[in-house]
Amino acid sequence: MQDHDGLANTTSRLGVCLKAARRARGLTLKQVAERTGMALSTLSKVENGQMSLTYDKLLQLTAGLKIEIAELFEPAGSRPERREVVTARRSISRAGQGHLVDTTFYSYRYQCTDLVGKQMVPILAEIRARTLEEFGALLRHAGEEYFYVTSGRVAVHTEFYEPAILEVGDGIYLDSSMGHAYLNAGEEPARAICVCTSEEPDLYQKLRSISEAEARPVDA
């Protein structure tokens, strides 16, 4: 059973929380009474820590105020304020800059390579392979990616779906751990912007290792 001090603390906390919830909504005690159908004298005693409420009355109170019941037992400001950490990181990619992996069947230019530990890896891609035999094994890596076609036509092959054709301005978002390949499906050069993301550390290094391991030199 709850001892006297515990009951007193609970009653006091309820009063503090009720007052905070009421003031946060710009309400008077009379207005709370009108909205909840509870006696003004009862609400006054609760706010002053002189009485508690039964569960049914708590439900009546929260329903009238349209609040969660937890708000009546956690004083405003008791939760530690969440502060966003500003890293102020910034990187500009100039035309022609970036780490280039260039092969007979594709060209990947990794952007913003001066930033380490990125959660997103932006890539400028030129797709040259026209068949899966040219491309090689389907790619797989952790995370998700978005692929946006800027010129040409691209055929997207994935492990669990029929191939899809993307025209200029089309994009696809996919699970990167699913086998996937991008092929040139037109007569013109096919280029795209690809952004890969993952919670894994060193995503850029892992992606670069995959592309360089798969790479076959131009004119090889």
C-alpha cells in the first residue's frame, strides 16, 4: 500500500501538473470545470494539493481537456530538454571534383569526399553497361538509396522485381541490400545522381571498396 508521504507526493504532483496543463492552454479553472463537467471546488482542491482523483475522474478530466493522462503526472519541464547537436559540417563539390572510379561499363564520381563518417554518400553515375553480363553480379550493400536519372534511359534490375525503365526526371528508391543493377537502356549516354544512406559507419569507404573491387579498367 502507498504510505501517507507517497500519497501526498502524488496528490501534489497531480495538482502541479493540472495547473501546468491548464495554463498551457490558457484556461481558467471555471473553463476547465465547464469542459470536464467537474465541480470547480474539486478542481481547486486538486490544484492546491488538497485532494486526489479516482481513475474515473482522471479519465473524465483528460477527456474534457483532450490530453494524455501521463501529462497529469509528469510536471512540465521534468523531461530533460533535447538539444540538437550542430556539427556545422559543410562540403562543396565543384564541377569535375570527387573521387572517380571509371571502368568500361560504368563511371562513379563520389562527391564531398573530404567529409568522413557521412551518413549519406552522393554519387554522380554514368551507366555504360547494357546487359547484366556486362555489368556483372548484382550489387548489394547496407542501407537504402535513391537514384535519379538526369540524362538517357536506365533499366533498373532488382532481385525481387521485374526490370523497370527510368526516363529523364524519373527516380527510384530502394533497399540497397536487395540485389540491384542499373543498365543503359537507350542510345544516348545515361547519367544519374545516386544518394546512398546507412546507419553503418564508413559507408563511403565500403561503397568505394565495392566499386573498385568490381572495376575493370577502361579499354581492358
